[in-house]
Amino acid sequence: MIAEPAPNTITRPYRGLSVQEVDVPLTPAGIEGLLSHREIYRRTAYLVLRNGLDTALVAVRPEDPGPLFSPVAELRVLSGPDATLWITDPAADVGNASSLAAVALKHQSPGVLAYVVQGKFEHVNFIWRPAPVQIRVTEVIPPHPPKLLAMAEQVVAYDEDLPPIDLILDAVDVTELVAANPAPHYLLPCRGSGVPSEGDVSFLDTHPPYHDDWLLIGCERSRQFHNHFYLTEPARVDLCPAARIVAASPGALVLTKCCLHERGIEVNGNTAVVPWGANLDEVRAALRALCGIPPVSDGRVTGASTGAITATVDVPAPPPGPAPGSTAL
């Protein structure tokens, strides 16, 4: 028996979905009469049937997946016209679950289970009961938007294996840390911290003259640099994103970064850490790990004594483009 799809199900790849205009009532009896023993393409897993403004979603299984076409061996009407919504959005990437979910949630309606989207290139896909996975991106600001969030958004936009993802910024704001910790002089890691250089502010990356009254707003690596440069232990407020505790959501999935981690990714429970200078492959590997999706390519994975997982990710070939058009019935 064909099972009901899990929430967030889409057709992967979307050539497995066929859209058909029909002239029968979109009732279970009408659909079963239409499709009983009718041939379908061997890759077709779902049918979107349209009769005027009515739409229905049907899961199908071919009798024999070997030949090019084979009779329908089994079908399940997943949603009829009262639970299926057709949406036209020319900007939607229908191969991408996050794009589909974003469109569906804009048009969310009580009782609707399947959102069928006609998007870019007039291609069509559906998403079943969209419920995006929330991932907190803990990152330092300014600048705003922060780099890690922008990179994660870029990955979510092109990785078609990911479930729909809702990225939520958990900001470590340097200006707030400065305001909350008055000091005669501040030492920041670099000008990229976004705080104006006017006033009693120095930047560690320029190796400034030592001030015994400054407060370091920086991470453990900045403390190590300070000790190397000045042979003293600074007063310090930690801004490391990886050291931040999100008390409001202790079980949340978290993507963050740490300059003590120099390459690859580290996964501890619900948290994935990338290097401070992470590339897109590392951010992609971290998001896939948080979502329980295997790496894109084979890589060396080693377990640390802390239970962390460090993955050295090979640089994969660019992902293939979306498959053309919907498949004929």
C-alpha cells in the first residue's frame, strides 16, 4: 500500500511529477476509474490532475518499473480539490524545498495538505504539509546581514537535497557588548567588527601600542594573540558565537562558527560549527549534517574524544541543473 507522504515531501527530482488536464470528476471514484490500468511513465511517482480550477494529487506505482511505460499497479488519492491548492509563482524554484515551502506558506489555507506550485520555466512541483526546519545561525554583527547567514541562505537556495529550512539569526552584537561593558578603552579583533575607529578603540589585528586599561571584546583566539603580542592576560568579554548558549531554545538546531576550528566541520549534538573563514562547501556540509542528510561527496570523518565529529569535506563538482519539464502520463 502506498503510504501517506511525510511532511515536507516534494517530488525529487520533479520530473517524477506529471500534470494532466482531465475531464472526470476529481473524486476518488472518478480518479480510480480514469487511472485503473492506465499506462504511466516508469519514473512517474505523483500525478497532479486538473479539471478546470479543481486540482487533486495522486501517488502512483507502476506495475513494472523496467519498461518505459507500464500500467498503474497501485494508486492513492492523497488530496482532492478541497485539500489541494494550485499556486502560480514565476519566481519559485520548484526543485528547491525551501522555495516551495516559502510560496506555500504565503498561501497557507486551513485544510490544505498539498500545495502545487507552477514556478520558473512553468515547471511544476508540490510540497506536502510544509513545515520548515528551523536552524539558528549564531553569528557576530555588524556587518549586517552577517556573512555566515548570507552563506547559509545561498546554500539553502541551491542544494536541492535539503528539506525546507527557516534560517533564524541569533546575533552576537558587538555594539551591544560594548554598551553593556563600559571601559576607558576597547580592543576589538579587527576593523571588520564594524565599530567606528574614532575614540578610545584599538584593533588587535594592527598590533597597536599596549594599553593597560583596555577591554578586549574578543574570542579565545584573540586572547591568545593578545598574550603573544603583549605577554599579559587582558580583561575580556567573549564574543565567540560557538560559546553562546541559546537559553530560550536549548534543543534548537544551531549553525555557528569558531576561529579555533580551522578547517572542515564539527558537529556536537544539535550544533554544527564551521571555521571563521568557512567556504560554501563547509557551510553546505554543516547544514546537511544538521538535517541528517549524507555529505555530497566522500570525505574523511574522524571522531574526537569529546564526541564531536570533524569532517574534512572534498570540494564537489557543481550540482546538476534541474531536470527539464514535467513528465507525460
